[in-house]
Amino acid sequence: MCQHQPTCPSAEATDRDAARVIACFREQGWSLLCNGVIVFEDTGELLPDGSMIEPHRGPARHVLVA
């Protein structure tokens, strides 16, 4: 799917969200990457095979960890 040089990570790669954005829908909170992954603003992902990756962002900066 990707025709960039060097090619972007595949949807199966652990760094899949480093692929280039080909369509962005900020008002809806998601972007389509060139590897077919849909990335949501909460860091969740929908893979081309229909499987999901749960949001994986760290705690908010204002939260103190004791």
C-alpha cells in the first residue's frame, strides 16, 4: 500500500503508527495512515484486519504518581 521511500512501517509492525497520514479528520478525531491503520486521537488504533489496539497513552502530565 505504501509507496513512500523509504517505505513506512506495515500495519503488523510495532511502530505502525509512524506511517504517514494520508487523510485526517480532526473534527471526528481520527486519521488514516498509508499502511491502512486508523489512529484515533485517544491513541487507540483500528488495524486493516479489523482488530483493535486499545489506547496506549501514558498518564496525564498533571497526574502525580506517588
